[in-house]
Amino acid sequence: MARDPVGIIDYFRVPKMSYYAVKSAQARLALNFAYEEALESQVSGKRLEISAWVINDYPQELALEVRCAIRNLSGRVIWSKDFNTVVPADSKKQIA
């Protein structure tokens, strides 16, 4: 007996939660943080450096204002910085 494939839209054409995850993953504009050591312990006092990348899959360049912030577990902002950048069409750019 063959198993039914798991779909992202149900029989009544109502999107399931996985539909929205795929939609977000396929966004034409994305901001990503590249942190290789995210799962490793960090030495106290070590300067934390996390690269920020913008991916632009639109056919035109985009001028962007990006605000990055780190919050503690209570939601209080402990660091923030604003970036202005232009990302070429169908390209990616490291902004920080």
C-alpha cells in the first residue's frame, strides 16, 4: 500500500503550515546571518562577529535600510545598528 505524499495544500486548497515555511524560504528578498559557530560554546570576552547578507532575486537593484538588533531573553535590545545599502539585481551582498 503506497503512502500518500505529504502536501503543503490540503484537499480543499487551504494552505498548511508547511506552505508558509516554503513561501518564506523562497522569498525574493532575504536577510541572512552567517554564524558558523552558532552551536559552539563561546569564550567569555570574545568579540562576537556575525556576518549579515542580503539576497536580492528581483530583476532590479534595491536600495535598502536594514536594522539589525540583538535582544536578551527579556526582549531588551542590547545591541543594534542600522545599515544603508544598494543590492544589485539578481545578486547577494554582505552588508556587515
